[in-house]
Amino acid sequence: MLLRKTAVALALALGATLVVPGVAASAAPADAAVEGASAPHSTVGDARDTAAGTAAATDNPVIIVGGLSGIAVAYGPLAARLKHDGFRPFVYELPGLGFGDIPTSARAFADYVDQVRATTGAAQVDLVGHSEGGLVARYYLKRLGGTGSVGRYVSLGSPQYGTYVANILAFLGLGSCAGVVACQQMTIGSDFITDLNAGDDTPGSVSYTAVRTRQDQLVRPVDNAMLADGATNVLIQSSCPWRLVGHLGLVLDGTTYTVIRQALRDESIRPRCLAL
């Protein structure tokens, strides 16, 4: 969940450019490009073409799934990091910026996954979901039969088991949670959270990683961002106790990025505490 007022400034400050996909199911894949690289085009370039790219564990495209109020350009810096390291990143902006029903957003996301697979010819994609985006992606996997199309799932500060911070929109400066369906669905004990967590947390052969931070202002208790049933759960401060990372910062933080990269490469998770 990113502040709309600062999203563009953050992206420009970190020197990333992004072709923003349209909202909802009609969205076209977007090519995240490092500043100074060749111009974006309708399909993502081969990851091996990046000048500083390092071989990844997979050729799967990586879809970054935005959170509540998270416009696509705000994820440009993360997409640029992935591009630089040899991945093929796409950014998915939730329909209506994620204010609506989460299962409905997940069904639109399922169509987007099919578009990315068709565009790239890839049998599977990997998913990196921030906040609500992690719930949308997980609902797609668990309730919409998406496990066969996904190799790896990484969530960043997603309230997997809900959050006590019901008035999420107030934190974002966007008013009250009252009447905002997605906000209500992310509260502890909601019908959506209860359904999502009934049964196996980690269905299929997907590799699941859930990243959380002690300074998360929106996921309370913080451990509600964890997954059970064999998932790899990473608390940034377990390895880097002095690293300060807030809910919004998970998308931009260097240490968190090292965890994302390791998870996507099937490497042992060893956060780099001094990473920029």
C-alpha cells in the first residue's frame, strides 16, 4: 500500500521508468526498464539481454502485484532492480486500486497472468505481492486454480491472517475504512480471511516465502504476515535487528530486496543487512 502523492516522486528519485499497465483484466504486460536502457516495448525483453543481469534460477516472468492504492509506477524501482538482475518483471495494478472485493480483483489478476504467459510463452510466472497484492495472489493460487501457472510466491507485508489496524485508509490519508470492501476484508476474523486460511496455506508445488518487518504500521500483530504449512517466513529484523523497514518501505528497502532475489533464485535466505 503506497501513498499516491509520493509514488511518482519515489520512482523518479530512484531512476526507474515503467510502462504502466491498465487497470483490471484488460491490462497489458508492462516492461520495466532501467534508466538509460533500450526503450520499453510491448513485450518484456529476454532477461539475458540485461548488461548487468545475473542468471536467475528460472526463466519465469516475475509479476509484482501492487497493494491497496498502489499505482503501478510506485513499483518501478523494484521492477528496475529485478530487471537489472536478469529477471523479466511485470507490474500489476489492482483494479480500482484495490478498493473493491479481493476475490473479484483476484479473478481479474488471473486473466492478467494468462496475458503474461501468452505474451512471453512462459509456462509459469513468479509472483511478488505487496500488502493486499499478496492476498490477491494467494487467493488466485488457492481458490482459482492458479498453482499450475506459478512457480514461486513472495509476499511483502501481506496481512495473511488479517490485521487489527482496520482503518487502513486513514493511515494512507484517504479517509475511513467504512464502506471500503477490501479494507473490511483484511480485518482479523473477516469472512474473507477465514475462507482464505481454511485448509492448506501453501497449496500446490509453489515455493512460498512470506516477508515481514517489526516496524510494519499496518499489519498488527506483525506475525499475521506469516504463512504456515511449509512456507519460508522471513522477519527482516531476525537477521538485521537494527534495520528499520516500514510497511511501505518493504518495496524499496535494499535488505528486503536481497530476500526477494534469493527466493526467486531458490537460494538460501540470508538477508544482506547493509544492502542499499
